[in-house]
Amino acid sequence: MLTNLSQNDPKIAKAIKNELNRQQNVIELIPSENFVSTAVLEALGSVLTNKYSEGYPGNRYYGGTENVDIVEQLAIDRAKQLFGAEHVNVQSLSGAPANIAAYFAILKPGDTILGMDLSHGGHLTHGHPVTSMSKIFNFIRYKTDKETGLIDYDNLLQMAKEHQPKLILVGYSAYSREIDYQKVKEIADEVGALTMADIAHIAGIIAGGKMNNPVLLFDIVTTTTHKTLRGPRGGMIMCKEKWASQVDKAVFPGLQGGPHEHNIAAKAVAFKEALQPEFKEYAGQILKNAKALENKLKEHNFEIMFVTTENHLLLIDVTNKNLTGKQAQDLLDKVGITCNKNMIPDDPRKPMDPSGIRLGTPAMTTRGFKEAEFELVGDFITQTLENPEDDALHQQIKQEILELTGKFPLYPELN
Ligand SMILES: *Cc1c(COP(=O)(O)O)cnc(C)c1O
């Protein structure tokens, strides 16, 4: 593998090989990561990367687009089928630019957006002060209820009445509960606001029919294609027909230049995979595995945020184990478990060393892990974090993890 690259650029080839090795040998629990199929990789590595095609299928600024038109139309049609969308734009380069384009498609600078507080699971692009969007739009933040772990819908209604937002935004990066889109839509209707869902994390579970689908109900829905949807790194916008031309114009020429057709081809391949019956099973297994991991960690007195998980991820406060999020992440790294440190709701600590860690099941579910393996993972995590000084134990766990991951081969054909 990488024959030409190894000859022409051995340094890059070596880093790629080492990364393949790393992915094969660790337990990957970052909830936003996944492993694409080799078919997706082939589309990504194709000659489509050479082609300029500003515009949309059948209506381009460049000649020679007959093949990329087929590719992009297939991606659009399959996404429509997958989510029941009226209109789809598959050109967004990633989740963040998809959100930016979505805001500009339906809002004007200065408009008020009601989105979730970052420490309660919202995303940076939902108005964090460090982002450029926070200087253009007026973001107001709602929170979850501490007792139930659910979105505080009563408070959301109150805030909507008080702030009269143009847009109510749901969809999160670190929130583990289901969303009542119907209720959000009712609140939006009551104050005359538009509705947007950012399903970046849970798109694959929705496509697999295992979580509520906001696409039929909401004005606009954005997503990444590389998280649970298991496609290439990228973004996508779905909307009601009435927003179609505004969305397309906001993506190109509003925000972006030429579309990345190799990436769009890989999206189409992933969507076809997600339309197969096996993908429904995959989505269901993601949820079962998250439950298995949750139950094991609860047994060991880990503190699960938002009470429980109803999706693919767990946000855990590790301070009752006398660790910070960063310490926990580093310890798990040592034994071969990859996760990320994360803020917990109203975290008193700082983002670079917060109180929590975030764990997710999509990637290892792709590798074939089921409940039994995730119970083992729960035990590995517990032993590691409860014995932070025990190097011998860490070495032993690392060995056990190597043996376990070896039983679930990843990309054997790429070795
Ligand atoms: C991951 C994520 C994004 C951003 O996606 P990128 O591809 O990293 O730009 C946006 N919104 C939510 C909710 C996400 O989880």
C-alpha cells in the first residue's frame, strides 16, 4: 500500500502508516469519530479531486462537468431518501461552514439566535464568543434541567418570549439525551421563530431510524457526514423547499468556492451504505453499546451527566475520582483508550482542563464491538482511573487492549 507515496514522500507515507497503526491498536471512544469503509476511502482518493465545478448539477460555471454532475446528483438523491428531506446541499466542506451558511441562508446580521449553552453540550458554532459568528449574530443561551438532564423546555419557552429570537437552534456535541423536536417547533411557532437542528453527532443514528428525525418538521437541518453517518469528513444542509435557493446561494457563492467533488462522491458512497438494512442494525448497536458502557460505569460509581444516555455518547464528571478531565484523558491515552476531556454543565474548571471526559461508541461499534466488549472497556477505564499511579497495571491493561483490538481487525487490506 502507498507504493508511490512511499517512494516520493517517505515522511508523509510513514506518518500515514503510523496513523493506520494507531487507529488499529487503540480503543477509539471519541464520539465524533468513526471508521469509513474502504469504498469511501477509494472515492476520496480519486481523480475527482482534480475537477472544478462551481455551481450545481446541470448549472455549472465550468465545462467538463458531466461526470461530477452524476456524482453530486446521486449524493443529493440518496441524502433525500435517507432523511426524507425536501432539499439537500452536499457541498458544505464541514460541519462549521454548514452552520455558517445555514445562518446566512435564513437570517440577517444582528438577528437573535437561541442556542444551547456550550457547557451543557452546545457546539462552538452555536455562538461561542471566540467564533466570528458571535460577532455577527446575537446568540442567547438556554440550558438543561439539572434534575432531569433534559432540555428545560419551560425555560426555553420563557426565554423565547423574552428575547423574541429569529431562530431556535437545537442539536449538540456533548449532550446524551433525545430531543423533543415537536415541542421545540411549538415554542418556535408561538414566538414566530424559525427552527434549525444541527444533527452533526447523531445523523447516522437518525438515518438508521433509531432516534427522532427533525428533517420533516424543522426549517433547516445541518449535519457533518463523518461522525455517526460514517462518511468522509464533510458537511451537508437539508431544508424545506422554500429555503432551497437561499441555502444553495449561501453555500456558493455566499461562503465557498468550488465544491470538493471527490469528497461529495465519498458522501454518496457513504449514503448508499447507510441506506442498507445493515446500517439500521449498526445504529441500534451504537445505542445498545452506549447503554452497556453506561451501566458498567455506573456500577463503578462514575457520575453520568444528564442522568443517562439515549444516544451514542456519555459525558462523565471525573472529579469524584479525584481526577480532572485532562488527567483522565492522559491516563486513558497511556493504556490505549482514546477519548477527550470535556466541560460539564456549568463547569467551574477551564476548557483546557475541565471536570469531565466524553466517551462514545460509534467507532468501536463499526469495528464490531458489542455489549460484552463495551463492558470490558468500562472495566479498563475504571481500573485505569482508579489506580492512576500503578504503571504495572497500566502496562497490563495496554497489553489486554492490544489483544482485544487484534480480534477486531481494521483495514487489514491496507497493511
Ligand atoms: C462536530 C460538530 C460541528 C462541526 O463540525 P466540523 O466538521 O468539525 O466543522 C458542528 N456542530 C455540531 C453539533 C458538532 O458536533
